[in-house]
Amino acid sequence: MVALANVGGSFYAINNTCLHRGGPLGKELSRENRHLPLARWQFDVTTGKASMNPNNGVACYPTEVRGDEVFVDVG
């Protein structure tokens, strides 16, 4: 599964599983910014990187908008 985020009209998709707790990141999306907070771990939806340690992160997938649909290339 992926977490899909719309940031200023651009769509981003990352792996939906938190590295720390294994929970779904998509449920934690903050409307105020582009970070997904889960138990104090934050992930940047544009890169998949963990904010507190950029060496850690979740997979980030390319997206493409076609008409009214968003396609995610999970490879």
C-alpha cells in the first residue's frame, strides 16, 4: 500500500508503513505541512526521508496525473 499526498497541487506517493511502529503513515498526514508524524517520527512525503534522520526513509514512488486519476508507479 502507498500513502498518497497532495501538496500544493502536486501528488506524492510513499510506502505507507512507518519504519518505527509499522503503522499506516497515510492516516497521520498533517494538513499544515508535508510531513507525516507518527509517534514523533516525521516523514517528508516529497522524498520519503525521515525528518530527524535523512539516512532513513520509506520508498518514494513516481506519480502521474491523467485526467482525473492519479497513477503511482510502484515498480
